[in-house]
Amino acid sequence: MNFPADLKYTKDHEWLKVDGDTGTIGITDYAQGELGDVVFVELPAIGKAVKAHDSFGTIEAVKAVSDLYAPVSGSILEVNKELEKSPETVNKDPYGAGWMVKIKLSNASELSELLDASAYKALIGQ
């Protein structure tokens, strides 16, 4: 299982990559493995404001439907339209082409609440 050290993680199994005041969000390798084959991803509209820990969409797999939770507060800048056609990309490349949304961060202090790779590994027992 892969845990990139340059990412921040949530207890809900999302990851966040910060670049200035923009964050890219997806689900972890662990989460996609637990879900199984992803068949549908519902993402928010561009411009939607989200708060940390609130649901911003859903992901549907053969086994279950799960909410996607925002690691931080902000507004949606971009959504990964490729996931509409190829939701299985989340399984194949959760930290790359399987990203879900890009968000403009509105409260950088929330970053301190997120887990680093080693804390996330401990959370899931790795």
C-alpha cells in the first residue's frame, strides 16, 4: 500500500496535496482498496463552498456508497471530469489521475488538524 509523504491525510481516508493556497483532494489507496471496484463518483459544482469535515460528494463501489469529506474549508476550483467516464481510475491511480477536486483553501490553520503519512499508517494499522 502506498502512503506518499508529501500528502496530508484525514481519519475519513481522504488525502490533500497543498500547493500554495490550492489543495487537491482524493481518497487514499487504503480507502479505494476497502471500497472495491469504483463504479461512480459524484462531485460538487465548481464554486461550491465546503467546510472541513462536511461531505462534498459521494463515491459508489460494488460494495457500498460512501460520502467524500472535505479535509479543509474552501471553494471548489476544479473537478476531475475524467471520473465521470472512468470512475475506475480511482482504483488504478488514487494519488494521481484519480484525484477528485481542487479547492481554494479558506483557512490554512485547518492543515494542522490533518495527519501525516506515518500517523495515517498508524490509524489504519499499517
